Amino acid sequence: MNEPLDESTFYILGAGFSYAISQHMPLLTDLTAGVLNQLGLPKAVLDPFGSNLEQWLSHISVDQPWLGDSDNLTNRATFLRASNAVRDCIDRAEAQATKEAPKPWLLRLVCEMCERCSKAATFNYDLLLERATSHARRVHTWADLYGISLEGRYPIDTAPFPGPQRPPGDVFTLFKLHGSTNWGYQGTENRTNEAVVLMRSLQSWLPTPTNTTITTAQRSTFLYDDLVPMIVPPTTTKNPYYGNTVLRAQWRRAHQALRTAREIVIVGFSFPPSDLQVRHFLTSAAHPSMRVTVVDRRAESVDVIRELLPQVGSITTFIGDSAVSDYVEANCGDLIRWGMTYEPDGWNATLTVNDLNVLDDAVLADKPWQIHDHASPGSWLKAEVTRRWPSIDVEEAVIDPDQPENGGGQLPRMAHFPRTHSSSAE
């Protein structure tokens, strides 16, 4: 008996997706340089492995039969340091990427994913997608996104209840199949049923000043000292990590969601030949009626997908440096933002669609709120938004995090407006 197909979209997100968000995010070549630099190792250490970081990590992650115990232990110690270096490189890049507000297309994408209850499997460790979702005011805790059983820890004498509010609306499900920089566990040497702990949740996109007292900060400092990051390093052999039952359960959930998906969108992931498990994850779940879209900077990525999925008919493609934003423009709703600014000549209204101004300067110069006898420019602006987009509830729209409150007490707002979906042909 065939399982019913899910009308929601299944996304597969690779390093190219994070790179499209910010060029600070490393691709494998950048990650290689960062890891070696942090370890203080020369590039020559990779020469026997064809300068391939994955092959080197795979070699030192397991005992080699021709090496003695001391050499194997040295390799394993280097591997653990390298795994931490991978996490540190990602964290540093993420800190640079979030110094500026998220791109409008990213907010449009996460809003669309939430409203369509999409599923997303990512092989990235970073938190950019989660940060963007909380920036768009779609969740109160990232635990609502993750498709994995996570545990929490709390400082002594603090109560975990009442917990965060439920999401204000629907959200997407995120499967981080290679782990995440904000997940922790006690390492591959421990029991296979070791819990995975959520160490960070609901961080803002832009850095915000903290008012945490020294006592509170100290209580939180030592919560995770016995844990290591739950990230599966870029190795060709990942079996020691996949032994964890919590991680395996997430893979099963993701595979079930992929198997029943009607549409799959592959963004910035090339399914490397060395990662046979990930390739089989896709090919074993695909079916002929599945719609496939490839979004990537490189055209050769399409050939890889055609080779892996010969049973699929036509493949929609978005190729080039603007591939991800082009996909969003063709398939996602609009981001509507409005608010008031105080100019030397008085209050002015701002109304943008995907960061493009849609109010004519000449009209604004005539102060239409005075012409139409509105009590304030703010009330005129609310009426204008309602006139253009009747389905938007201007009173319930979320506060725009990228625009500060102005001196008149008017809070800038934003809303996501769905539209008819279309796709660009190959």
C-alpha cells in the first residue's frame, strides 16, 4: 500500500545555501584552511590525501591496523581537536554573517516554509536558518523547529516551567542530519542512546546587548562542560556518529518525510561521490511523480541529480550566483514592511515590498493623510496597507526587527503576503 503524498515541499540544503546567505560562510576549501590554521598544521599534512580534508579526517578518525596504539591515539586526539576546529570556524563565520540584517529573500523563504509547513533536511552545522526564523517572529524557541528529540538543562534553583509560548502560527520542520553547533552530547565513546542536549535556542540575528547578571551568567557557564558539539565532521566514514540512536531516529523521520514528498528542492548541495549514505538517502526515497528543483551556483550540480534520479522527468533549475534569490522570487510570497519616519518637515510614511519602495514620492509630498482627513499619517498608512493587501491584519502584524521604534511611538511592522506560485523553466 502506497503512503499518501505530502503536499508540502521538502528542501535539501547544503553549504551553498549558507554561502548564498553570506559569503562569510565557508565552503569546504575555506573550511580546510580554517581548520588547519587553528590546529597549527601545514597544508602539507593533507598531501597524502590529495589535499582533501574529508579523506584526512576519515583516516585519523579510525584506528589503522599498521599503526601502534600511541600513533592511533595521537590521530584520534587530532581528530577531536579538528572536530572542535570545524565548529569554531562555523561560529566565527556566523558571527560575521549576522553583523548585517538578513537578506529580504531569506525572510521571505522562512515565512513561506512556515506557512506551507515544509520539511527541510540540512547538512549544515550553522544556525543561520534558525536565526532568520526567529528574526521573522515565527518561533519562540528553536525546539519547535527541530525534527529530533532534544533535552534541555537549567541552572540550579531555576524552574523550566512555564516554558516558551507556542509558535504564533505554523512552522517548518528542520532535520539537521549532520548535527548542529548548538547541540551537545558526551561523544562517540559513550552509549549509543546518549541524549542530545539543546545548548542554545532563540538567539537573535543581530547581536543584542545582554543584561545578564554575573550570578546568572555563572550559573549557565558550567551547564554544558561535560558535552562536546554534536556535529558529524566532513568524513567519508561517519558510522561512529550514526550509532547514536537519537541521531538515527532523526534520519528515519527525515527519510519518511522525503519518501512521501511530492516536491523536493535541492539548494546548494552536490551529493559528493564519497558520501554514499547521503546519496542513497535521496535515491531510496525518490519516486517518479516527484517534482524536483535544483537551485545552485554551478550548472554541473544538475547533472549529478539527473544521474541520481533517472526516474524523474523534467527538472526545474535555478543556476548562477543569484540562484537562491531567483528561486524565492519565483516561488515565495512578498515581504511587506511599513512604518513612519520623522523628517525635518514632519512625519513621512514608508511602505516597501521586498525592500523596494512602493509609495510615490510626489504623492507623499502632498501628505495624503491630510487630504483624506486621517487622524494621523500612521492611520493613513494602515488604511493604505489594508487597501492594497486586504488579507493582511495590520493590527496583528509582527513588529519589524530591522527598524527601530521612532520618536512618535509608532512601531514599524512587517507581514508576509502569499501569492500564486510559479516556477521558471529550465
